[in-house]
Amino acid sequence: MAEGLATTHEHATAHSALQHHFENMDQQREAGTLGMWVFLVTEIMFFGGMFLAYTLYRYEYPAAFATASNHLDIKLGATNTVVLIVSSFTMAMAVFSTQVGKRRNSIICLVLTIILGLTFLGIKAVEYRDKYVDNLIPGQLIPGHRFNPEVAKEGDLDPHKLHLVPGATVRNVELFYWIYFAMTGMHALHMIIGVGILTVITILAVRRRFSPEYHAPVEISGLYWHFVDIVWIFLFPLLYLLGRHLEGHL
Amino acid sequence: MSEHIVYPRVYVVIFLALLLGTGVTAGVAFFDFPGPLNAVVALTIAVIKATLVILYFMHVRYSPRLIALIIAAALFWMAILFALTISDYSTRAWLPVT
């Protein structure tokens, strides 16, 4: 950094985290927030493509999608929704605690958020395992383990078998599972990245890097975390809930 | 020109509203609404929940208008992409899945 630049701004009392191309900490933080939102908007577009694919196929094959939705574990899905909402709350509290300079509370909230994120991933792993056991992994994603669910006969209530809603075919149910694994898989990847980011933020918080004047990294990581929560807020009803009301008509 | 700090009281209210929304959406999913209303109800609740997260947890309500503009522009553009794609798919024959 050229030393001559330092005379351009009044940096005598400036915060050590202030980069030379910003006037003050507020401007720097707002620029960072704006940049994060531009990134999140590209993420909206990215997930939007998958939501569009889901919409088209659900419209075309409603019975198969209802069949597949009903086979997902609604209790695990709802639990994960609550876990993520609680984690969003603890994340928001972590941002607040940093803003008012309560470092200890902030670290506690960050650790809680990470634990909740890992809880979500753990429950997701259990769900994926259930799908594996029921031979619902589409195509040959796992070599030698084809999509081959058992179809339940009339009156058979075995939850591991597929209860076809009238009009549904096993092939179209497989289509749902492609979309299910693509969407929840990408979402889980974002969760893993989020847990990684929050781990770094927590370490920095422990090292006293943040203060009421400088907390932009905590806030921006929080934006990412809340965004991932929002994706799940849409995934949960679309994947798990739509078609539930047809269960009684089997 | 310091930033706006959102206090825990607000976060708690939003948090409870989100939990309520989750409960309601899971509960009404088993209810057989006429026609496509099940999807409409589920999506309406999801949009409300997402809006609460964006406005309060993500501070957009207290942020510069520019950020709200970016989000609105993105959603508007996404709506165009959805509309054009759906109009295409819904007016063509689908090949049968074999």
C-alpha cells in the first residue's frame, strides 16, 4: 500500500480494519452488505432454475409427485425446518451480540448456530440413508444400486414401500427423486459451506477481531446463513407437504 | 449515520412467527382444499416466512433502499424467466417417458 495515500483521508483515528478505499466504517460495511446481496441474488437465480424444473414436472406428473412426497418422512422434514429456524434466530442473536459488544454471548450464539447446522445435516443424512435402504436413489447414482422401490399392494401399509397414487408410475416417481436429491443436495452443500464459514467467524470472534465498530463479517455470514434457511423454507412444503392431502384417498 | 441495531425483542417475535408458520403449513397440508388451493396455501405461507426472514433477520427493512431494489429486480427477472419457460412447456406436447 502506498504510504502517500494515507494522507488522502483522515486516518489518524480510523479503525484498523478500515480499508483505504473507504471513507469510513459505515461506508465499508454498507458496501460489503451490498456485495453480499448481489451474490445472494445470483444464488436465488441458481436455486430458481431448480425450482422451475420442479414446477414443470410437478405440473406434468402430479400423481407421481404426490406419491413421492408422501413417502418422505414429514416428521424429519418438519424437525429440520424447526432446527433451521432456531439456527437463524441464534445467528441473528450472534449479530446483535457483536453489535453491542457482548463477545461472550456472540461466541455462544455462533457455536449454537454451528451445532444446529450440523444437527440439520445429521438428520438429512438419516433421511438419505432411509432412501438408500428403500432403493430410492435415482438412476445409478450409486453404481450397482438401481432405483428399484417395492410397490405396495392394496391395503399394504408398509411405509418402506411405495404407495402409488392413481395415475402415478414408478418411472415418474424416479423423476421426483432426481429433483429431490438435486435440490436437497445443493441445499446441504450450502449448509456445509455455511458451517465452514461460521467456524472461521467463531475463531475470529474468539481472537477478539470483532467489535461494535467492526462486525461486518459476522453480519455478512449471517446473511448467507439466513439465505440458506429461506431456501429450506420453500423446499420443505414443496417436497414434503404437497400431496399429503391425497394420503387418505389411497 | 450509524447503523440501525435490531433488538432481541424483534428477533423473538419473528422467530415465534416463523415457528407458527411452520406449524400451520404442516398442519393444513393434510387438509383437502379444493382444486390447487393446497399449493397456493403452502406457497403463501412460505412467502410470508421468507419475507419475515429477509426484512428482519437480514435487516433489509433497516438497510439502504438500494438493497431492496436489488432483491426486487432479481425476483422480477426470475418471474420473467419462469413465465417464459412455463409458457413454452405448457404449450408443447411432452414426449412420453419410456
